[in-house]
Amino acid sequence: MMAVGDQDNMSAPDPSLKQERVYRVLRESIGSGRYGPGFRLVIDQLARELGLSAIPVREAVRRLEAEGLVSYAHHVGFQVVDLDDGALREVLEALGPLEAWAVATAAPRLRPDDLARLRAIARQQTEAADGSDMIAYGHLERRFHEALLEPFANTYALDVLRRMYDRIDVIRPRLYTFLPGRARSGIQEHFRLLEAIFERGPRPVLERLAREHRERTRDAIVEASAHDATTVGRERV
């Protein structure tokens, strides 16, 4: 596999391209769970691994910091952020209404082949859940929602939505391992939403189905957190 540095040596040096390549490598490593919450991003070490100078690596890490995926702490350095339950609930609460509006706006523009592709992704999620592969399920969850919004033309709202998806991606590899029951019900909600879109359901119905999908994930997190807190309390008695 060609390293980032090898790719750079094959073309004219371009600092912006180097920074973009490093950004993509780090972004993928965070989204896949390879660099999980709390993982330290040591600039010099990453530069050596990628065969680059520290400058494009530092710029890429700063970009991730601006997007809320990386934080900086004195005496610690840069590290992948960890969304606690409260922060994750806040993201889902903000995501629900905006995404519901976007889905209802995009729905009339979804063609039959688009709906067929969305059903295929939902079936792949079923297979992942059947195989207890919650990491694969989580990645398919983002694919489903991004495919659902492909006809959506508001670039500003899309940018905001993708930033919220990115924040969820930090915890996504372990989210559905933490909430395995939520995966099953989430698949059913996907199919209900697709059926409503296929039948050209009214906009308020589409918005409600899309919004409730996020709200139920939020509620599942609240319930699981309360259960864990109760369990820990009992163990301390």
C-alpha cells in the first residue's frame, strides 16, 4: 500500500494537497474507530509514519480540531474527543429537527432506483445486526442517512448535518455495541420511512418519522445511562 509520502513524491510538491491527504487519512482513522476517543495524535510520530514533515500534519490536525473531532489540552496535546452521554444527546436533539426537515424536502426527489438502493442498505444493516457486527451496522447507518439526503440541495444545511454526523462518528463504532436493541428497532424505522416516501406520504408524516428516529436513539442512550448508573450505585452499597 502506497504511503502518503510516496504519493507526494510522485507529483509536484503542493502543501495544500499534502494537508488534504493527511486530513483524509486521520479522518478515516477516527471514523473507523482505529483512533478511538482519547487517542493521542502526536504530530512528530504521525509525520514519521506518513513520511512527511510536521507542517501538513499539524495543519490537518488543526482542521480536525476546528471540526470538533480533536481537542487540545495542555501537557496532553491533541487527542480524539470523547462524546459523553450528555454531549451525544445534545447532538441528537439538534440533529433531529434539521434532519427531519431535510429528509422531507429531499423525499419527493428520490427516484425508484434511489429507494431500491436505500432498501438494500437497510437489508445490509439487518445482516450486520444478525451477525452481531455492530461496527458495520454503524457505518451503514451513516451511509443510509447520507443516501437519503442525496437530492437535498441546501449546501449550508448539508454542511451542518455532515458536521453532526462527523461528531457522532467519533462514538459510532461503539454506540450500537452499547445499544444492540436500538439497532433492531432502528432498521424497522428505516423501512417505515422508506415506505412512507414510496407512498408519497405528506410532509408532516415524513418529518415526524425522521425526527422520531433520532429521538428514540437519544431516549435509548438516556435509558441505558440511567440503568448503568443504577447498577453502579447498587454495587457500591
